[in-house]
Amino acid sequence: MRIEVLGLDKHFKNVHAVQDLSFTVEPGRVTGFLGPNGSGKSTTMRLMLGLDNGSGQTLFDGKKLTAHSPVTRTVGAHLDAKFFHPKRTAYSHLRMLGAEAGISKARVNEVLQLVGLESVAKKRPGGFSLGMGQRLGLAGAILAEPQVLMLDEPANGLDPQSIQWLRDFLKFYASTGKSVLVSSHLLSEMQLLADDVVVIARGKLIAAESMSKFLGRSSGSAVVVRAGEATRLGQLLHNMGIESTANGLNTLTITNQTTDRIGEVAYANGIKLSELSSQTASLETVFLELTDSGQEYRLGGEAK
Amino acid sequence: MAAVVYEWRRLWSVRATWVMSVVYLGVTALLGGGPLYLGDPGMRVQTWKGLYSTNGNVLCLVMLSVVASQFFGHEYRYGLIRLTLSEFPARERVLVAKTSVLAAYVTIMTFVGWSVLGMIGALAPEGRISTSGVGLNLSGGQPSDMWQVLVFGFAYCVLAMSITMITRNLALGVVLPLLTATLIEGLVQGFSSLSNGKLDWLVNALPFVNGNAWLGKAPDSPNAGLIFAAWIVGAYLIATLSFFKRDA
């Protein structure tokens, strides 16, 4: 199911929290939703679900969410790890959430087992850890096997094994043709998980594109070539208008080019290559480059 | 219908509902049975109608109002409103479901309360239930019809739920109607008596003064039912507006 976010806008008194935000979330892909603290990620998700009042609209396969029935088979949302009544058992919580889609008791038990909470199904979640709360929230979101999963910081409080499980699960979920929108500030994790990224800062859209294209934005992305005739290759590239930097005796670093293009030039001129590799910037590097000025709350007393 | 099932499961899957329901029946039994056995022997005679009006008393209704306040109180306190509205984005569905389930809950509890009072009456010593009964009537007004007890109870709970919706505070939903009915209106009436009738208009506009006058079909207050209804409907409309206009 394709999600189209069209011109979402939201004010909180004097704060313009979300500013004319538009992007799409494609089916069959995991879309990472990134932004600094206070950038408007959670507000955007709430606007998408109609929980907050604002302007703009969100269409799910061309229709508003209210036009879908049952809604829980369309969108499963997990917005906070503590959204449960502390005295209502995990099992009862899911039974309640399953009412709209007519979820069976067997499916509730199946989901509890899937998220690893079957042993505490009849326990009150007031004493659950943050990680267990995340699992319960995720269980609620996937209960009706929705076409769209929207998860707000689902990896917070999870141990490394659980994070790996979550990553595998979300990738599998998307591979079945469903849409997954997941916000996180665990950038290394997001780099492993997301196919596409939507980046916002101060409520404005910074980027909405594939992960590979986003990583290519960084000045740190480059092609590294090692060859015995590195100097000749550098001269040839220079003659073609491609600048390179000598990095040691036999190594060149070339920005804004692909390995395919450099390989073609070397092959056409009979230059034997010892190494031809792509040096990609980390998501963290690109993210910080693009959102540095858009940080709402800054450490070190340099608040803007 | 799914929203009603959701609310029904939500209602009965927390212990507080069960506890308050049992306490409601216990208080009803105590207040209904007490006058048949305790106090001045001359007062130990009750009418059936007087006995069955016991659970229209605010001291009983406050237990139901705790449950009524939970309908939105727990939602806001624990952030569950966002789960609820994610599942039912059309807010009117949520409001209708909650109000319907509240009506069902109050109806069931009132009938169960009447059953308890019926058993107490049946077990009472010979002669204690009589048409000439003068026993303690804890309601402000002796109801002329039993359905009024049910409607009054539901109205009281709707007021509690509405205040919770407006304030997003469960405790205020319970305390404000209780204080108004038991203390504030009494104080206003006291001040009015000291003001040589200058504040009569205010007394005549108070919700529970009118509610009790309506229960007893007081001949000097023909519009009491309308004024009481205006308070309840007004509070409910403000609550509805705030529910629709504010962020979840």
C-alpha cells in the first residue's frame, strides 16, 4: 500500500512544528524516518494517523484512512512503548485491540509468541521493562497483519538480539509487499534496515529518497583506485575533466564518480587496477551534514 | 459494532471496574438495608419505592462515576487514546461507542442494584415494607417512577465522563459532581437563605437541586427536568467539542 503525505502542517502556539511536509512511502520497502530531537517526526506520524489536528492530508492507496475498513488491517501503529494500561494484562490488551478486525484468541497468542511475550501474557504490564513495552506495542501493531506498519522509535530499549530480530522482521514484512515507516535515531541500525529515507529538521523536509542516493550526497562519498599507473590514470581523468586526489604513491581518490565510470576509463586505456572500490559515507555522517543547522535542541549551550 | 466490542472489552479488562461495581452493590445494600434495621424503631418502615430509590443516591452513584470517568480518564492518563483513535480514526464512532457502553453499564448495574435491594426487602422482618413507610429516603427526592432512578444515574455518570473529557483528569471527573451535589449546592442554598431571596435565581438554576426536584416531581419546579437536562447535555456538548478539536 502506497502512502502519500501531502502538505502536512502543524502549529503548536508559537512553534511551527511541521511545515508543508510531503513525501511518499512505497510498498515493499522499509522507509526510515529521520530527524534530530524535536524535529517533528512523532508529530508527523500523529498527523498521518489523524491523531493531531493540522492541515494537509495523508492518503493510503489514494484514500483517507477513515475510508478504509477495518482500519487495523490497513495501518498498524506503534507510537510509544508505554501506551498500555498498567493493570490490563498483555493478553487482554491485545484482545481489546483485536476487536475492530475480529482477531481470534489464537492469533493473539500467536503474536505474543512471535514477540517473545507468551510467558508474561497473563501478567500486568505495569512492571514491564522498556524493551518488553516495545514488544507489546509492536505486537499490537502487527496483530491484524496491516498493509502499513508505522513505528516510532521501536528499537529504543531493545537489547542487541532483539534489535537484530526487529530488523529481520521488518525487512521480511516489507518483502511481502507491505509498507514500513519507521522512525529512529539509531542511525547505524537504520542504515542496515531502511531502503528509503525521509529526513526532516525543524519540521521541514530535508530529503526523501533511496538510502543509496542519500548516502551519495555526502562529500565523504568517493571512488578509491589503486594502480601501478596511478599517475597516468590521474592525468587521463584530468584530461576528461574529472579531478582526482593522489593518496599515497599508487592510490587515487575521486569524488562524484561511480566505480563503473572509473573502471571503464582504466580498461579503455589498458591500465591494470589493483583496487577499485566505493568509499561510502556512513548514514550518520550524511545525516549530521544535512541536519546540523536544523537541530532544535543542541548540546553544549549553543542552542539556536 | 466493533467499537462497542472494543469498549466493552476495555471496560471489563481492568480490575478497577470490578472493584467499583462490587463496592457500588455493597454501598447500595448498606444504604438500602440500614434504614430497615437501624435507627429509631418508628423509622424502620420503608416503602418499596423508597427502597428501590436507594441506588439513585449520590453516595451510590459516585462508585459508578469512577467507572464513567475511566472511559476517558484511563485513555488520557496512559496515552491509550492514541491507540484507540489509531484503530477508530472517526472520533464520532469512539464517542458513540463509549456513551453506549456507559449506558449499558449503568443500566446493568442499576438493575443488579435493584435485585440486591429486592432481596433485602424480601428478607426484611414482617411489616418493615409498607405503603405507610416513612423510612429514611437518602435521595434528594422520592422518585415518582423507577425509570427516573436509572435516567438520573446515567445523567450523573455522563456528567462525570464529560468533566473528565474536558479536564483530561479522572479524579476531577469523580470529585466535581460529588462535591457539587453534596457540598457546593448546599452552601449556595445556605448563602441564598441569608440573602433574603436575592440568590434564589441561582439556587433555581443549580443542576442537582433541579435533578432532585425532577426525581420527586416537585410541583413548584415544573421545569426542573429541563434545567437538569440542560446541565448534562451542555457539559456533554462541551466535552464532545473538546474531544473533536483537541489533539489526542
